[in-house]
Amino acid sequence: MHRVPVKSSNIRSIGHDSATSTLEVEFNDFSIYSYSKVPLPLHTSLMQATSKGAFLAKCIKDKFVFERIK
């Protein structure tokens, strides 16, 4: 999946696959997490958030099934 670099103190890049509604988040420690069934509008809001880490923690982290893929 293609991820876009972002300005964040904790997150390195973010990607979203609209066909599968999968969100991928790469952190600064190079770990990558995949979140299932994340709607595109939520990804858009994440990308526009002033604090991507805070948005991820509040709106995505424990609300969607996820797995560490790297």
C-alpha cells in the first residue's frame, strides 16, 4: 500500500486502500499497523488533523480491528 509521509512527532506515514477500507500507519520506530474497515472520510479527517497522533488515539486506535504487520 502506498503511504504518504506526514508531519507528526510519532507517525511517519499514513495510507488508505479504499477498495478494502484498510488504513496503514507507519510510526517513527518503523513499526506498521493495519486497521480494518476504516471509512475513507475518517482517513481524510486523520490526514487533515492538526495532531495526527491524538486523532488516531481518539478516533481509530481502539475502535477498529488492527494488527501489527511490521
